[in-house]
Amino acid sequence: MKNNKASISLLLTIVFLITSLFSMKNAYANQLHSDTQHNLIANGGFEEGLEGWKTHNQGDYEQWAGLAEFSVENGELKVEIKQVGWAWWHIQLYQEPVNVAAGTYKISFDMRSDVERTVYVELTGSGVARQDFVVDNTMKTYEAIIEVPSDGSYKFMFGLGREPNEEILNTPYNIFIDNVKLIMVEEVEEPEEPGEPKEPGEPGESEEPEEPEEPEGPGEPGGSEKPEEPDEPEELGDGENDVSEDKNEGIVKTGSWLDFRTLVLVGILLFLMGGALTLKRDVKNKGIIKRIIIQKLKNMI
């Protein structure tokens, strides 16, 4: 009985260790994901009211300049535009300083407006161009990809005023904002960006990579010589081998975890096999003892 209890206890311990190892792996992966998705904007969902946010109304300093009232209702920021002003920065919702490292970032937010209009977002001081968005009365998610050239402490700002050439809208009206994010992204799929349609519109460029020494050649019909260059794919093949080597290096790096897990599993299997053999031996010994006892009882009778 003692041996059986000890075996069960060991098996439970092994199961617990395996579960713990996988839990640690999943927790580590989740931590990596959360790190890459870190939002640099504090209280972007306005769960804590206007905590972390600042506002500016130029109408407080100049007559007829932009003027608005800010409040949080039902988990959204409500901006009541009272005076439109004559500059986009007259009405501001902003955070500063926002510490941003150089890299590629995604700006995203949910917004709707009682009347269709343009709103402006700027990472002031970073050298990144102002982003313009046309919003309407349907709550939508708006996004933009920006490239921050250098590390710095900047001002993240919504400009809710009006440019001089824009229509003067009747006031008051409301704008609603939620889920404001500024997140670093690792890769940007440039072909999906609508702002760069010119590159696919120039088919001549697809032939230029085959003649890097003669960039002026697209206008020349002497492309008949290009079929003589099919040998170049062999060089490209070498490059692919280099890429595969890089991939192999990545596999080796990630394989360290697999090797460790494999060793643990092999060790567990060996232990279980040993335990099974021990139990089998004990059962066999008990059978022998039982037969001896039965034989002695028969002899006594």
C-alpha cells in the first residue's frame, strides 16, 4: 500500500510540474505580446474621466476663437463645440509629455461627430506630419501609421478647431472620442497603404531590377537582351540559401525550448517506465510469496 501511495504521489507531482512548465511558457508569450502592444497614451478609454488629459480653448484668450466644453459620459469623451474659431489648434485635447522612441507607430481612436467635419491629430515636436481625418455621425475606428524619426518627449494632440478655408458649422454640436492609442508596430505592410498608388502604376520599374547598372534603360526597346539573363536566378537561389540559413538559426534559437521540453518528457517517460517495472516486480514477488504460503498451508494440512 505504501508503494502504491508513493507512486501516485510521484505521478501527481509530475503532472503538476508539466502543467507548470506549459503555464510558464504561455505566460511568457503573453507578456511578450503585451509588451509589443503597449499603449503610450494614458487613460485612452477615459475609464478614469479626464485623468492624464489636458485641454485648451483659445476662446478663453481671444474673442470668437475656438471654444468647447469637455466631459466624460458613458465611458466616452464628449466635446461640445461652442465656437468654431479660425484655426485647427484653437480647441485641443492633448497629453504631454509622451515619451516616444524612434520607430513606426499606429495611431488609432474611435470617434463620431454630430456633423461631418475634419479633425486633426499631431505628435507635436516629433517632425511627423499632421494627420487629418474626416469623421461623421457613425462611431468608427480611425487609424494612421507614422514614422517617428528620433526619440523624444512629445505632445500628442487632437486639434478640434477649424481651418480658415473650411465651412463654418452651426454650433453647438458634439464630438465623441474613445479608445485612443499610440502603439509601436514591428512591421508595416506598405502595399496595403492607400497613400502609395504610384509604385504599382509604373510597370516599367519591374524590369529595372534586372539592369541595375542602366537605370535609364526602361525607355529602350533593347530589352531583348533580358532573356539572356535567366542565369541570375541561380544567384538569387544562393541568396535564398542564405535566408534559409537565417531561418535555421532562428530554429536553433527556438529549439532550445523544444530541447529542454524534450529532455523533461524523456525523463518523465523513463521514470514512469521504471515505476511500472517496479510495480510489476512487486506484484510478481507478491505472487511468489502467495504461492509459498498456500503450499505451506497445504503441507500443514
